[in-house]
Amino acid sequence: MCDDSRYILDELFGKERNVVASKRKNDAHYWNEDVCKNILVSKCFNDLWKHTKYDHEGECSKRHDQFFINEFNCDKSIKKQQREKKYIEEAIAYIQDKLKEVDKILTKHEEQVEQSSKLQVADRPKEIQDRLDNMERQINLLTDQSEKMGEQGKIEESERLIMEADNLKKAREDVLLAYEGTNNPFKTYKICEVCGARQSLYETENKVKTHLDGRIHQGFSTIRVELQKLQQRRLQLEKILEEEARKQEFKEDIAKDVQLDKEKLIKDKKEKEKEKEKEKEKEKEKEKEKEKDKERSRSRDNSKDKSKKKSSKKKKDKEKDRSKSRKHNKKHHKH
């Protein structure tokens, strides 16, 4: 009893439910390899054909804890929806593989019936063949008359003729069955289109009910219903994920635009800084030119001053020479 209670609690709350939060590993999740993915999106298919000829996989060895189902259902993230789509596709592939087994049985039976019928047409007694041909002509005649009545607007008459044609078709099939049923073993039974089981055309209601309630028929009936649900859910997820992809693409485009704007601003800023540097360089060049002009001007002024000084000195020297000459002349005159 205690073990049963522990098992139930493990399924509902996980095996680490009693571990202190700070010491939990937090590694038990629905996406782990040891969790059955079919039970998350549908149901575990291994139990459907237990102890039947379709029980190829045996008992499922993966975990089916309610804890994982609850975690899966509560997860609303995009990552979960991507995982769910993957799990659904895997479940659909499994179901389709199972249904292929039924399709092979149906196809084989149809081919056997057709081949056997072709071989027996030539062996039919003349009276049987004549009766079948006559009924076929009457069916075609009634069908043509029904179409004409419909074109003339005589709907009730057209429907009556169609009913007669349908009744005659059934009667023709009964004649064929009465003759070929004993001669063509493939026409004494049919194949169940749901599970591929062979059924006698003359089975009692109890046998038919037993077949319908059987594990194989119920299993195939279940996966056919589940297949439709899974395909519908896959379409929903594809739309959701496509919309999310568009949103993500839009966000990325905006982020790219923002990044381009930032890069443009940085580039413009650098260009402006370069322009400023160029302006500064130009200003420096202008200052240098001004300094050079000033230097040249000072040099010219100095040259002028020197020239003036030389000229002044020359004048002074000349004056001195004249003065000396006059003095000399005076002395010479006195003597």
C-alpha cells in the first residue's frame, strides 16, 4: 500500500518532491529521452495491441508520469510548441506505418478477387451470363431514362427510376454472389477496412459485435481517430510557428535597422570628427602661414632698419670725412 502511494505521488509531483529546493537536480523534464512522447501528444500506442499479432514493440519502457504530462501542458513557450510539433510528426509517422499494414491486406484481397473473377468469367454457364447481361442492359436503360426525366424537370420520376436501377444492381450482385460464392473463395468473405481482419459475409450479429469490440479493431479505430486529431493540431502549430517566425523576422529586421542606424551615427560622428580634424589642420596651416608672413615682415623690417642704419652711418662717415677735410684745409691754409 505504501509503495502504491509513493508511486502515485512520484507520478503527480516527481521523484524529487521531498528534496530541498536548493539541492534538487531539476533534471526530470518531459523532453528527456526516458519519457514517452506519444502520451504527451496523444496516448501510448504500445498498449493498444497487447498480446496480439500487431504487438511488435512490446510494453513501453519509457516513463508515463502524470508529472511530465502536467509539465508539458503548463509549458507555453515557443520551444515547447516546436517540440510538440516534432512529437506529433513522430506519432503520425508511427500511425501511418501501422495503417500501411492494413492497406497491404486490403490491396492484396482486392487483387485476388479481381484476378479470380477474370478467370471465372469464361467458365460461367450461358444462362447465368445471359441473365447478368440482361440485367446490366436494364440498369443502363433505367439510368438513361432517369437522366432524361431529370433534364425535363420530372424529379420524382427521375428518383423512382434511380431507385429501380439501384435495386437491380443489388439483384445482379446477389446473382453473382449466388454463383461465384461457391466457386470463388475470395468472394465469400470481406476485409475490414478499419483493421484489415477477414470477415465472413455470413457471420452472425454476435460475431460481428465480437469483432468490433476486439482489441485489434478497437486499436486501429483508436489510432485512426487520433491521426485526425494529431493532423489538426499539427496544422494549428504550423500556423502558430509560422506567425512566430514572422514576428521574429520582423524583430530581427528592426534590430538590423537599429544597428544600421547606430553604425551610420557612428560613421557620421567619425566623419564629423575627421572634418573637425581637417579644419583644425587648416587652421594650423593658416596660423603657420601667418607666422611665416609675420616672420617675413619682420625680416623685411629688419632689412630696412639695417639699410637705414648703413645709410645713416655712411652719411655720418661722409660728414666726418668732410669735417676732417675742412679741418685739414684750414690748417694747410694757415701754414
